[in-house]
Amino acid sequence: MIDEKALDLGRLIGQSTEYQTLRRAEQALKSDAETMAKLDAIQNLARQIDHEVSQGRMPDEATTQQYEEAVRALEVSVVGQSYVVARANFDKLMARVNQQITAGMERGATSTIITL
């Protein structure tokens, strides 16, 4: 029964405006070579920064600045901005869903009535 409810919830989320908007924004992102180049640069810089931090070192100022500039460049591009907004809206939806699931679990844990 839980699996069925989870499938139903997944179907409803997949049909939501937030999810559909995110999928369109992802497709636009993938089809825009300039934006993909910006994303690649951000990912490469993030890996460099993560490597430095994992070695117990602070990343150098130039790398940090390059990362921040690359993120800003992505955020101000039309395609990048659309993706960032769509992602934020979807994340808000999922946060609400998770809150409701948690509330339901808490109610279920205190209920003496078993519903299957």
C-alpha cells in the first residue's frame, strides 16, 4: 500500500507545474551551448575548491573569485536565471511535500487505528 501511495505521489509531483517548468528549464539549459560552458566551468571550479578543502587547505583567492564570477554569469543569463528560478520553486514544492509527509508520519505514529 505504501508503494502505491508513493507512486501516486510521484505521479502527482511529475504533473505539477513546478516539475514541468523545471524539466523545460533543464532542456533549455542543455540545448544552450554557452550556458552549458558556464556550468562546466562552475563544476570544474567547484571540484578544485572541494579538493583544496578536502586537503585541509583554503582555496586560493583567484579560484574563489573565478567561481563566484562564473556563478554570477550563469545567474544573469536568461537561460540560467530561468533554471535557477524553476529549481527554487521545485525545491519549495518538495519541502512542502516533505513537511506534509513528516506531519502524516507523526500522526500515524500516535494513532491507535491501523489503516491499510
